[in-house]
Amino acid sequence: MAQATATREAIAAAAERLFARHGYSGTTMAAIAEEAGVSAKSVYALADKPGLMLLAVRRAGAAPGPEDTAGALLRRYPVERAFEEAANAEPALREAWRRHERARRTGLKHLVRTAADEGRLRPDLTVGRATDTLWALLTWHTVALLVEQRGWGRAKLAAWLDQLVETTLTSGPGGRSRQ
């Protein structure tokens, strides 16, 4: 039992690393087996390639402990990029990608709802419109551009996220309107 759990974890971790590094189409089942240090038969016994993609996404979404938003985005964006690629290539993953995006939007809505409940949401924004704004701006695409094209690290990304939320959604510190 412990051996099977360790094998499953090794395969899921290898799939996550390789999908993040090489994308969905650039990752083979044989490469996952090699990276995990197991046989290809063990990989196929666990899941097919779309199933391994889902395991990698779940694994990437499971934070190991307390984590700031910037750290979570930096850790997850390569796997999310591979997941979107996989959903475009694999009909079996399309609905999973849609569910993932709905869940991401729901998580952002909680943030917006908190600002609204505290009286900090700009008066010209509804919760829905503000949620859509964050959902559209805070994607793996945006993070990839800032990290890969502009060389941003965690601290710069965190400062940008704080500023984005403050200037885009709220009426300023303490609920005061900006003039």
C-alpha cells in the first residue's frame, strides 16, 4: 500500500514537472515514467495522459502550506498553461478546463465580495463586473508575460497584484473615494 502511494506520488510529481516544463504536447508518457523512475506500465496503470494532466493540475493547486497569491500564481501558471493547451487538444479535458476556470472566477469573486462588504468596492463597479475584471487580468497568460518576458520575480509580482486590486477595484484605503 505504501509502495503504491509512493509510486502514484512520484508519477503525479513527474507529470506536474514535465507538463510545466514542456507543455502537454511536449510531454510523453515515456518521459513521465523516466522522470518518476518507474516503468511505463506503471504510468499507464495509473492514468492515461489526460488523467495525468488532471492529476498534475490538482497537485499544482494543492498548496504545501501558507502561501501568498504571487507565490501561488508563480507556482501554478506553467501547469495551467499546459492544462489550457491540453483542453484545446483533448476533447476529454475541455469540460475540466471550463470547471477550472469557473472555480478560479468563484475564488476571485470571494475577494471582490470582501471588498464590497467592507465598503471598498468602487461605486461604479458591480461585484460581477469587478470579478470579471480580475478574472480576465489574473490568468496564467498575464503571469507568463510578466515573468518570462519582463523578468519579474515574486516580490515585483506581489506589489503589482496589490496595486492592481487597489487601483482597479477599490475606492482607496479605508473606503475613501479617489479624486
